[in-house]
Amino acid sequence: MNNTLKKITPSGDLTWWIKWFATGFMLVAIITRSAGGPPIIDFVCATIGCIGWAWVGFRWHDRSILLLNGVVACILLIGLLRILWL
């Protein structure tokens, strides 16, 4: 039995770059939130990260990634608008 994992996602193309930038934005958002930083940075970075991952899900034809990140991006945008206009 072969216990190695086979990589099936693209490497080096545009989706690869977007997924890593989106992941970086998500990490900054989570670090900002856990450190008690400004909520605006959390919302902006998380929104950018979710939009990036939603795009990757669209390009990969992965409905679960697209649905989750698309819905979360909409929710975060509503929160961001609340911060900016209240």
C-alpha cells in the first residue's frame, strides 16, 4: 500500500498564486482578530482572502470552496459596511 499523498491541485499557475495570497490575507485577519487589533483590518483582509478563495473555487470547479468563501465574503462585506457607515 502506497502511503504517499498525490498532489492534484495545479502548481505555479494563477490559481496557485491567488490561493497563497488569499491564504496570507486570511492569516493576517485571524492574527489581527486574536491580537485585538483594529476590526477594519480583520474585515478587509478576511474579505480579500475569501474573495480570492472563492475565485479559486470557481476556477477549480469546486463548489464547496466557492460556496463557503462566496457566502462568507458577502457576510464580511456587510460587516465591513457596518464598520464604515456606523
